[in-house]
Amino acid sequence: MDTIVAAAMRKWPKVPEVYHWLRLDERGRWRVRARDYEHSGRFETIANQAVNDFIGRNYQADEEGRWFFQNGPQRVFVGLACAPWVYRFDTAHAPLTHTGLTATRVDAVLLDESHTPILVTDLGPGALSDQDFAPFIAALVDAQGQAPDDAALEAWLAGSGRQDIYCTVAGRRLPVARVERAALAARYGFVTDPQPPAGGPDCA
């Protein structure tokens, strides 16, 4: 957390919390409520890199598993497209989060029903950026350490393949397990869509 943010929290400890204003998409982009949101329901990608970096440095979770951006004294809860992190993939190096943090351990590799790879690391679960889907597929091997042929890979992706598939990431070969996206949040203890107190407004 930035020093200036911590100081603001001490100075103004009771600033209203904000809901439904900020989202994290599956590419690790911060998206903020558009000016015409009340009519369109749109969120716009934040293009300013300095703002993105500021959000990333002050992004964390509370004890309920709700992720938020600490904007000075104000807590802005984040809606998650999939999981709290979006990872970049490299077979030889530890995964890197969308905020620039490096995981030190990979515990599991999952694949959901939309064929989105999900890495579970010491930092927590995160969707693999779709920009890295091709190298992810290239890193898949069977139990003998051989790359599956196209037919076997297609069958496995479709859920009809019987062989086990493994992925090498950060120097470790891990089995790829199936997971339903709807079960991710409960399994790993995070909230995808934080809500204000019952009957409360988005900023209260």
C-alpha cells in the first residue's frame, strides 16, 4: 500500500465504501463505470498507466474475501470476471500477476468449462490471460511426457478424452484438473461481486 494512502486512511477513517464502480476483466484490465452507466450499464477500460499502477499497488482483500482498491481513505470494491488475479504464463518462470507481483509457488493448474486455464499459486487463484493460451497449450503433455496429438488434445478439451494431461509451469509438471467456474469462489474463498449492505446504495 502506498504511504500516502495509509496516511489518508488515518486522517479520514470513516469514508463511505464504494460498490459496482470498478471491475477486473479476464485480461487483467481495470474497468470503471462509464459516465452513461445509468443508461448503458457500460464499463470502460482505464487507459492511463499511472492510474492502473496506482490501483495495482493498493489492491487487496478483506477478511470476507472481497477484493478492493484502497483509493486514499476510500475502499472501492472490485467485481471479478473470474478470480482475484490474472496471470501471465511462462513455462520456465513463476507466474506474474496483472499488478506485477511474482508468485513463488504454483499449487494447481485448473481448466474451467470455457477452457480458461486457472493457476492457483501462493498468491491465490487467477485466470490465465487469453494472450497466453497458445503457450499454455504448447506446455501440455501426457503421462509419458509427450505432447498430445491434435485429436487427443481436442478430445481432452471437449471433456471426452480419457488420458491425464499435465502442464509444466515454473519448472514443475502439474496435472490439469477440471473445475466449474461457479465453484471457484467458494473453493478459494473470494467474492466475485461484492454487494453493499442490504438495501444500501453503491456508495454509503
